[in-house]
Amino acid sequence: MSDKEAGWYYVGDGKLRYRDDYGWTEFYMDTADPRAQDWPPPKPRTLLQELREDEARRAAIAPPRRVLSWRRPRPHRTAR
């Protein structure tokens, strides 16, 4: 459908943009990003999958979070 192959293309200002088989996507990458140093960079789907896997690993390792409340406790009411 498109005249260019799917992949990352330099679009100026130090940015890469991903083009799929249907046209330009909303995925951008900075050329200073370490992932952009190995050419070609991974596809956006691969990047998102790696991010999800990394977040799942961190959640499994991290201790449970405590929720703190900044509200003052209500005064105790006595029965009348």
C-alpha cells in the first residue's frame, strides 16, 4: 500500500518515526536513545512488550506499597 518499507525513518530534529505497511504511526524515538544505536531499532510492538515484561519483573520484586493518608483522624464520638 505504501511506497516505503515498514521501519524507522529519520524525520529531523534528532527524531526517528516508525512507518508501518499502512503509513506513519505515532511512535517516535530519539536518536540519542541507546536502543537507536543498534540499527535498526526494535519495532514498537517489541519495545512495548519489553516494557511490560520489565514492569512485571519490578512489581514481582518490589515490596508492597503502604498507603499513607494525610487526613486527620476524626475525633471519637461518645454515645448520648
